[in-house]
Amino acid sequence: MCLIFFLYERHPAYRLVLAANRDEYYERPTEPLDFWEDSPDILAGRDLKQGGTWMGISKNGRFAAITNFRDPASFKPDAPSRGFLVSDFIAGNTSPERYLEAVQAIGSKYNGFNLLVGDDTALFYYSNNGNGIQKIKPGFYGLSNHLLNTPWPKVEKGMSELEIVLSEKYAEQQIDIEAVFRILADGTRPPDDRLPDTGVGLAWERILSPIFVSSETYGTRSSSVLLIRRNGEAVFAERSFTLKNQDSGTEHETRIFRLMFQN
């Protein structure tokens, strides 16, 4: 996962409203959102190269998502897969804070990451490039390939547009999923003077700067919307994209799962 916007504990009907894009090389094999055959309680997409995931939930209400921390100068080619940090939490029963304490103890082994983990009691954030474990307070948040709420243009834009979408049907306590997907499909690039310098060069900073990323070899592979009501009902929708050819762009498939968390 490379971009996440979320509202936590600030909506009258929803405990968590989250929108996210996963950016990856087009050639990397992936399974779309579904319940896993070998772990039937996990609902997530799956990275078929390593076996982990970038975002998922469990039938008992555990949630996790990860983004990479972009720092090519510190890349470790033999580091363990970060995707298991997500799936191991979802499949387990350790509290979110205790889980992150264990991750923090071995965090230096991994390439840079930002990890969100939560259940029906709390939501926590940890980055192995940050300042320790943080309990998420009610509010709006944005997370890309730097630390939580780093004001990159696409982070600020996504947070602002999600706030507008959520306010449109606030009184009816409804959320327009298609409107959220439209935010995630925005390929507008900000001007160069607003781009961060993360060590990948200006050409790649431009490619990676929109909410929806597109290039010949790398781009947004899926968009996700997760809505968790206060009564334990959840809607998890994923729109996956496949590069057809350089001229005609992408095609997509949308999967929507509805479930009631089991306590």
C-alpha cells in the first residue's frame, strides 16, 4: 500500500472510514480481495511473490495496513517481507499495542515501513523510521511513503477531498463508495516545486506524485475502500487494475464484501 486516507472515530455511524491505493510493478503477481483458503478468517488481497498482504481485515474485526517508507539509500535487498507484518496481526490475537511492541523490537531488520493495526478497541501506528508507537486519536489522517500526516501534495489533496465526500451525506449517515473511488482515481500531478525529494530523482518524483500512479512499468494496482460501522458491520471494496497496453490504459474489476464482525 502506498497511500491511505482515513477518518477515525469522528463519524456518527462509522468507527473507521478508509481509502487506499496500492502501487506496485505491473508484473508482480497478485490475488484480488477475497477470503484466504489457508486462513479463512482473513479478507485481503495477496502478494503471490511473498505471500503476505498490504491491507486486510479479519472476521473478528482486526485490521491492518502498511505503506513503504521511501528511502532508496537505505534499501536492504535481503530484508524480510513487510507484507507478513499485516497478515500476522490479522491472523493473531495479540492486542494492537502489544503486537507493535514486538514489531518495534525487530523493526530494524525490515526496509522502511508504516504500519497501522487495530481492533474494535483501538488503532495504533508505528514506523521503523519514526518516533515510536502512536495511539491514533479521533480525526482525519493521511499516510503515504513518509511518516503519518507528512504534508505531501497527494496526501493533503486526498484528505481534503475525502472530508468533502463524507460531509455530503453526513446527516443521512451514508457514504458514497463510488465518490471515494473517484478520489482514488485522480491522476493529476502537482507542480514540481511542491514535490518531495526522496532520493529517486525528479522523473520518478513526478510519476509517483499523483493519487493514482501510472507509468509503463509501475502504477496503482488496486484501490480500496473500507467502512466499519460502530455496530460491527463492515464493507470492504476493492477495485483492481490491469495494464492492457500502453495506449489504452487500464481495465478494472470491483469486488465488494459485506460482513458482520464476530466477537
